[in-house]
Amino acid sequence: MCSNNLVNMIKAAIVMHDLRLIHTDLKPENILLVSPEYIKVPDYKGSSRSPKDSSYSKRIPKCSAIKVIDFGSTTYDRPDQSYIVSTRHYRAPEVILGLGWSYPCDIWSVGCILVELCSGEALFQTHENLEHLAMMERVLGFLPQHMLRKADRHADKYIRKGRLDWPEGATSRESIKAVQKLPRLQNLIMQHVDHSAGDLIHLLQGLLRYDPLDRLTAREALRHPFFSRDHFKRY
């Protein structure tokens, strides 16, 4: 994982938000490398073959510059935006609960993308709202009561007696198992990051705060200690 890519992603969010634009559909497919050029380096991890075997290699981009694409669902910031936005895996909790959304929904998506860059897999692999919210609680802790209380009539069915209706409301045993197998955020990151995992975890916790009012802004994220000069040398 390269810190330059993370910085450029957050800088892209800053530019959009400074223009009062909300992308609403940030995901890996909509973030492209500017240059297709790459270099091959040996990659023997997980291989039982000899290091002399050149068939095991990975491609490293020569340039970390990126561009954000697909502005088809981009909108200016307006009050009372409550329709569903974002591709499922990168959708913020306020969107699912029907609480309205603004710039922070992009920041949540960035947080999900960073975890995916780190682990190689989407953080929330699901196609159901209740299961999605349950996965969030499994990885990040309980959803705030004030957000659950304000859920709109479409999302109210996911809540019972002031808490998420889980696992009682699960559609299948497989759904329950899919949630149970997820690790906490800090454990997931430590499985994949050797250096400065603490700072990266702290950054991600800021990007993935449930309450959009408490979530880091793009500018605040860019000032995070994870992006200090020493960290760039390690990634």
C-alpha cells in the first residue's frame, strides 16, 4: 500500500468539496491511475518456488497520480438530500438509515476504499441493508442511539427496542455467519500492516465515524499524523 495514493485520493475529495460538489459514488472502479506504466518486482510471498523463478512478480505503478471519474451522480450540496446514493459496499450509515447526507458520505466511502487497499477485499461485502448495518457494528462497534432513533420509515424496520434487530432479523444463518466472521477494524488492519498500524487505525476510525458530524473532513484527514514524512518512508 502506498501513502501517496492515499494522499491523492483525499486531495481529490478536498477539490470536490471545495467546489461544493459531493461525488456520492466513490469506489475503486471510479479511481484510476493517470499513467498505465509500471515496473515488475519479484514477489515470492506465498510461493514455494525458488527466488530464482521469475514467474512470481507483481506490478508496481511508476506514478501514483490518480484521477476520479464518473461524475454522473455528483451533486451540489443541498438541504434535505435523502435519496439513496453510493454503491452498496461504500454506502455510509446515514444513507442507509435515511437521515440525509452531505460531504461526509464521500469520506465514509474513502475510508472503506482505504481498508480495501490494505486488505485486498471490500470491507462490507453484502447486498442487504440490515446485514450491512450489522457488519458495521461488528467491525466498528454499536451504532449511536440518536441515529437509530431518527431512522426514516424505510429503515425503521431494521430497529427493534432501540437497537439493531440483529441477529433476530437476519434472513438466513449464512447471513449471521457472514457477519460473525468479520474482525474488528483494528484487528483487520494489524493483519495486513507491519508499520505504524496504530496511526492508520486511528485515521480510519476518524473516516469511519458513524455520525457524519463527527467524521473527519477531507482536510482534517490530510493533516493526520499517518501522513507524516516518516510514514511515507515506510510505505
